Amino acid sequence: MLFNSIEFVYFLIGVVVLYWAIPFRLQNGLLLIGSYFFYGWWGFFTPELTGFGRVLPLLLLWGSSLATYLSGKYLHPLPEGSRRRRVIFWLGVGVNVAMLGYFKYRGFFIENVQAAAEVLGWRFSTTEYQFLLPAGISFYTFQGLAYLIDVYGGFQKPAHRLYDYALFHAYFPQLVAGPIERTNNLLPQLTAPRSLTPERLWSGLQLLIIGYVKKVAIADAIAPMTDRAFDPAGGQSGFGLLIGLYLFALQIYGDFSGYSDIARGVSRLLGIELMINFRQPYFSKNITEFWERWHISLSSWLRDYLFIPLCRRFRGKRLIYLNLFLTMVISGIWHGASWNFVLWGVALGVFLLIHKWWTTSKTGKRIHKMMPTLPWISFPLGIFLTFNAVCFTLIFVKTRTLTHAWSFIKGIAAGGSTPPDLIPLIYFVCYGTLVALIDYPCWRTDRELPVPESAPSWKRGVVFGSLLLLLTFLGEMKGVSFVYFQF
């Protein structure tokens, strides 16, 4: 079920009304049933799925939940450092990673093995089973792994009941595309009584409306322009390709941050707080700051469960650089099973290494000392360079093959004498301004919402009404899938 569908609106209204009408002891049961219904809807109403394939996503979710819960339950009381404890931990990790690996990376692995075999002159064949990537498997797998690592490391006690853990693993607002929640944030909230205050109601509705504006009125409206720009047979000039790339940067941000805002708004209406996943990333002055503001739940997961453990094991200045680079490559592989995503991770890793070297080198330090005296140059220049660096990496996200990515880069570099189409440029200016108007007040004051709860009622009403008008006139609930569902 998609957030931007009429079916979800009816589903949400029904769940929220019934949720607050029943006692607390029944609320989690309703949420668990609702979460499985929400996820099962995707399987049963996806045309590409037939027969067993329709129930397979739910079975995988249940299997992952059960394996993770049992591993955490049985390893927790065992002595630290015991062999049995390690075996149970790695069994839980192995089940989750194996499911993710098989359903997400099997085709990529076989394709590359076959290509290598052909180069070596070997005959290699295999029976290929086509499975549609189960929605959200990358997200709930990482959430389950974080739970296991926390329990194994003694940072978190395991869930007392399978009932509680199953809801933590399948909580519908963030199940399909995050945020990737931490155990110490979400699990305690699911086992404690909740309340819906007027402030929570207002901020939850505001998050919902902002999320829908980003997704429906911005991302979906831009999508046809970006598809045309990235069409290999489109014949765009270099300028047209560049504007198409800029538009895709707005589209993917509106799409993914819009999903996160809707997820947080829905959860807040249920009295449960989810972590902030985006903090106005296109106002970042450097690539490191961008990565700290973009998909925060993933970047912090990679930092805490991959980069820091690597740094503890492999120490030294050069090895820290290598650990950072490997972390970004793994981030790319997590996003997608193709060489394009590997190169996306490589490009991000290279940019982060360049920035880290620049800020620690003597030359970089000298320039940094000068920059505070020239904020009117350093601030916009930093944003411009960071945005363009991010856009370069997004070429590998939007294109499907390395050949297509390379031809797109060459097309931008070549320029071209074709008269530029001004419509995409107008779109970029208009929708870029709209994104800035939504994000700037939040960035300026470090708030999650453009208008604080302390603002006068008339001011909140004007902003709320303006967003509703934008959604009404610019958006249409077509049920267009979210970009990050492919990850």
C-alpha cells in the first residue's frame, strides 16, 4: 500500500480512529494486524506477483522477525564471550543477511559470474528464478541487525515477547522505506502507554501535509522531466542534461524526504516518535555535512555498526581513510544490486576523502582560516560545490547501466549547440524555490517544522492553508511509487 494512494488515506483514518478508541492493551495488536495488512496489500495487489509470490514478502518478514527475536532471546542470558553465544548471534545475522542476499543480489551475482566465465571460455549456466524485490527488505533487515548487535553487545535488553518484537520489526509507518529505527528509541515506545496531545496532533498533521507536498506536488510533478532528460534516445543538449540532473536531485529529495515526513507524521498521530531522517541536506556547505543531513538513519547506522567497529579493529590515519571509503562502497551496495550503485558509493567515498584530506592538510587549514572573514563567498560557494558533487553521484542512481551513465556524463561535458528548452529550467527554478521555502525556515532555526508550535494560531493557519492549496492545485494522488522502494 502506497502512502500517496486513496486506499492508504482510508486505511489511516480507520486505524487512527480505532486505535484511540480502544484500551492500551489492545493497541499493539491493532498496530501489528494493521502493519501486516499494510505490507500484505503490496504483495496481493502488485500485478507482477502471482501465486506464491504474493505471500512470499509476508513470509520473509515473518521469518526475519522470528529469527531475529529468537536469536536475541537465547543469546542474552549466555555468558559474554561464550562460543554458544557467538554461534546464536551469527546464526541470527546469517539468516537475515542470507535472505537479503538471495532476493536482492542473486541476479547480480549470477550475471557477473556468467560474464567472467565467458571471458575465461568456461560454460556456466543456472536456472534463474525471477523474484520481485520484496518491498522494504533492505530497511527491516538493517533494523533487525541493529537490534541483534545491540543485544549481543549488551547495549540493549531483548524484547520480552515475540508480540512486541514483531511490531518493532514490522511497524507500518517506517517498514517499507525507513527511517531505520534504533532499538532504544522505538521498542520502549511500543511497550509503554501513548497519548495524543493537541501539539502532537498539530505537528503530526503538518508533517503529513509537508510530506505529501514534497512527494505529490514536487517529486511526482518533476518526474516526467527527469525521465525525458535521462532517456538515452532523448537527444538533449548538454544544458538540458544538466538541468535534468538538477531536477532529479530535487525529485529524489522530495520523494524520499517526503516519505520520511509522512511516516513520522503518521507515527506521531499514533503517539510514537520516529527519528528525523533529513535535515535540509541541500543547505550543506560540504559533502561531509551533506551525508550527516541526508538519510540520517542509514548514515548513523553505517557509522555506528560499520565504520566505528572497523576503526577499532584497523587503526591508523591511512586505515581510517580506507574504513571510510569501504563504508561508502557498502552503502552503495546496500542501495542497489548493480555496478552503478557500487560506483555511486565509490564516488561518494572519494568526495568524502577529498574533503577530509582538505580540512586536515596545511593548505586546507590556511584557506579555512581565511573563509570566516569572507562568509558571503564561502557559504554560497560551499553549497554550490556540494550540490554539484551530489548531483554527479546521482547520475549513477538514475541511469541503469555504466554505459548510459558514461554517455550522460559525456553529454553534459560536450555541451551542444541545440537551443536549450526553457521549460525544464523554469521547472527547476520554480520547484527549487518551493523546496527552499519549505526547508529554509527549518534550516535557519534548526526546527523540524517551518512554523513552530509556539507561533500564533493565525500564522500556523496561513502556512497550513497554503500547503493544502499547493497540494490541491499542484498534486494528484496517483499512487506513483516512491523511488526508494527499489532499494
